[in-house]
Amino acid sequence: MDGSIIAFVPRMQGTASQDNVACPPSNCTCCKLREACVLEECHHESVATRLRVKRGEALFRAGDRFRLLYIVHSGFFKTSSLTEDGRDQVTGFHMGGEVIGMDGIEDDHHKLTAIALEDSNVCSIPFSALESTCSREPMLQHRLFKLMSKEIVRNQEIALLLGSMRAEERVAAFLLDLSRRLQERGYAGSEFHLRMTREEIGSYLGLKLETVSRTFSKFQEMGLFEVSNKHISGLDRAGLEATMEEAGLQRAAARA
Amino acid sequence: MDGSIIAFVPRMQGTASQDNVACPPSNCTCCKLREACVLEECHHESVATRLRVKRGEALFRAGDRFRLLYIVHSGFFKTSSLTEDGRDQVTGFHMGGEVIGMDGIEDDHHKLTAIALEDSNVCSIPFSALESTCSREPMLQHRLFKLMSKEIVRNQEIALLLGSMRAEERVAAFLLDLSRRLQERGYAGSEFHLRMTREEIGSYLGLKLETVSRTFSKFQEMGLFEVSNKHISGLDRAGLEATMEEAGLQRAAARA
DNA sequence: CGGGGATTTGACACATATCAAGAGCGGTGG
DNA sequence: CCACCGCTCTTGATATGTGTCAAATCCCCG
């Protein structure tokens, strides 16, 4: 695995509500995951607050004043940018252990909207407190720099996907990424529920929903997985990777 | 203007070589711009080193060990990612005052290659020294966080461009961005030399070089600017913005 | 002054978008 | 518990934007 910046990778078995029984949403002093959290030191200072977000609700919206960074504790989010000219695009899907909100640091206002795709729990930390703690805790500062760098790289990878891949490669890359992240969190990597619609996948991948649907059907025919509505099973990671490589070879051949 | 994170915006009149006469490439103690530099505090510590990079040379390459962050002092760079499967894409063009290399913080290795598109001068700062200084200088830490956030947002904007804009909009957005940044640096915003080839522009915008060329020709016919090889003049910013808005309206109409 | 890469332009191909219709599924209320 | 409604998804037919291929010109660099 990569020398993960995000050490906090919960292996959630219980539901969000069960968690909340034991951990009231006021602070994280009893957080079961604090030892492993990216921003661990903040727990010691008791500056983190637990929040529940229901499916469909926004954690923050584009234009909101930025104050907090959020760590997804359980659940699933999408972030999207909605520009004044009506352009709307999903920029990411976020699951347990991932940090959301770093787009707001630049000028104290969020550029993105974060919406829960299922009932979720997040940990919120005032960025100003985080900065203070960083000054005293070089390791925390170091991890935060790495975390932001990782977010830069992630966005560059999306740009690479959007700028240079065909529809099939994009969809394969999307599924492989999702599968890998679920597996890292202790879930099966070959069988999972998609929490987002075809339209949201398409928006993320720069494709129309019909193209996503068609590609799913085609992959199913190829035996790369079974898809039934939002449920994926029997995902053949090696097969998907081979599909991507083939497309890459074609590109290389075309160039030669 | 935006509450610029990058306070260091040189108004270069002289050439790179003239600069170097006065400022040997050993350190920045005599840097004319240190007062305004993003990473000002580092100059006080004399940890910054000036480098010259000739046109075509690499500042760093993908896979290189990451140690330094670079501030472009004069000149012009492109950064690009080159993956093992032969995918190659320009991820950005960088001019005076901009910081390059933040993609390497994540795991101590650069993901991108940075190549000078003209003879250039950069200031290099060991990242470890920067981190140490940050711990003592909260304002520097704060600016560095903002700088990285800005880079995150920039990459999101590229993704938005690649995922949702048509060729004409992309080219218009590219020229407007370039024009704005040149203007901020004291150059004319309506007349400038393109330092990159059509192919590099295309790679950055997710288009083929022929499409870039055709779009340039079309814009010229529309009277939005004159283009002669790499020279642009008479750039009509308002006209380009109108072109983008029209495309946006079409999109909105299509959706309704 | 020669040569090779860069650019332009045209003709054509193809991937994906668009438009359209119908089926499936999930939630809601009777 | 069933029936309905709306949203999501699938699939087909067609349109279109951009890629691909090719050739000529241009221009910069040596």
C-alpha cells in the first residue's frame, strides 16, 4: 500500500446510529478511532465535534464561509462544484477516513458543495485550532502538508483521466479506485453498492449518464462484473486493469 | 484581485541573465523580491538557492526524490505527468511568482516533470527547512496552507474545464487565464507571446493540436484577436468571455 | 541557406452526445 | 398489502464535435 497519509481507516461494522449511542455528537473524547486519526492531536485538545448528516443534506455549500475541516467517520459523500453559469460537476466521492473541505482554505470560502449520499457521521475540526496545534506539533503539521499534497495529486489524476482517457477507461478506472478504497477499509473489493446515481458517476467522469450505463452493460457482457441496479458483484480487478492497458496500447500504437 | 496568496509578483523588465549579474546563483540574500515573496521568512534564514534553468531543461522529473520547492523567479515552465502506460499530459504552465513542486510532498517523490519553456531563474527552498520555519512562524505556515489550497482549487478548475467545456470554451478559458496572469505581472494582457506549442496547449486542454489550431483560426475570424505563429495581439477579453457565456447558455438551454 | 519541426487546412472517421421510449425499482398512501 | 407515481436506468436511432490522417506551407535554428 502507499505510505498512507490517512492512517485513520475505520473498519465500520456497526451503523452510524449505533456509533452515536456510544458517542454523543458533542466531542470526540470517546472516539474509538482517535489513536489512528490523521488529525489525532486535535482530539487531545478536544476541539473536534461529531456531526450527523442525513442522506441528501449538505455538509457545506459553495460560497459558505470556511471554518471547519471535516473527516468522514462513517457514510459517503460527494463533493461538487456548481458555477454561476450552471456548470455542475462532481469532483469527488468520499468515504470513511477522508478529509473534506480543504478547498476552502485558500480564501476562507468553500468552492465546493459536499452532500451526503447516505446517512453519515463526520468529525469537524476548526481549521484555526488545527493551525495552532500544528505550530506545537511538527508531526501534525507534516501530516497536514502531506494530506493537502495528496489532494493536489488526486485532482491531477482526475484531470489526467478527463483529458486523456476514453469512456471505457474512465469507467474502469472509477470502479478500480472505488474497489481499492473499499478494500482498504475492510470491505470486499469485488462486491459493493454504488451509493451514487449513473448521472453522478457521469458527472465525475465527464460522461453522460447513458454512456456510463452502456459501458456498465458492455463490461457485464465481457464478464468483468455483474451489475444489478446499484449493486456490483464479482468484480474482476485484473480484467478491468487489462481493459485499461489495452486501451493504452492502442493509444501508444496510434502514436507510433 | 484575489487576496493573493502569492504576494511575490515580480514585474520583470530585465532578462534573466541581467538578473543573474546582480544575483549570483548561490543564495537569495540579495534577492530584490524577498520582501514580497510568498516564502519570505526563508530568505532570512538564507536557505533559499537561486538556480538557472535553460530552455528545454528539467527542474525535476517524475519519480525524482522530492526535497525542494521551487518559486519561479523569471521565465516560464510547463509541468506534465508522464505515466508508465505512455499517457502524457501537461498539467500547468507556470510563470514568475508561482510555486512548483507541491506534488512531491505526499510521498517524497515527484509525480510531475517540470520543464523550462524559456531560459528561467528559480528560487529553490528545501521543504524540510520550510517546515521548520513554519513551526516558528505561524504566518508562513498559514500562507503555505493557503498556497496548497490554491493549488487544489486550480486543479479542480482544470478538471471542470476538461469535464464540462467544449473546445472553444477551453481555448477561450486558457487565453483568458494566461492574459490575466500576465496582466497581474505588469505585462500587457492583450498582446503576448505563447511560450508553448499548439501541441502543449492541446495536451493541457485535452484537445488535439489540430483542434487548437482550428479554434485559434476561428477566433481570429471572429475578430477576438490576431494570431501569428506564437504571437497574440489585440486580445478582446470581453469578447472571449462572451463566447464562453454563449456556450454556457446553450448548455443551460439544452438542459431545460 | 538548408532542414526539420510547427502550424494550418481539408476530408473523413469515430466516439460520445442527444433524443426518445420503455422498463424497473423504491417509496408512499390508500 | 397493493397500486400508483416518480425517478433511475437501459437501450436504440441518430446527430455532432472532435479525432485522425494527409499534405502543403511556414518559420525558426543551426
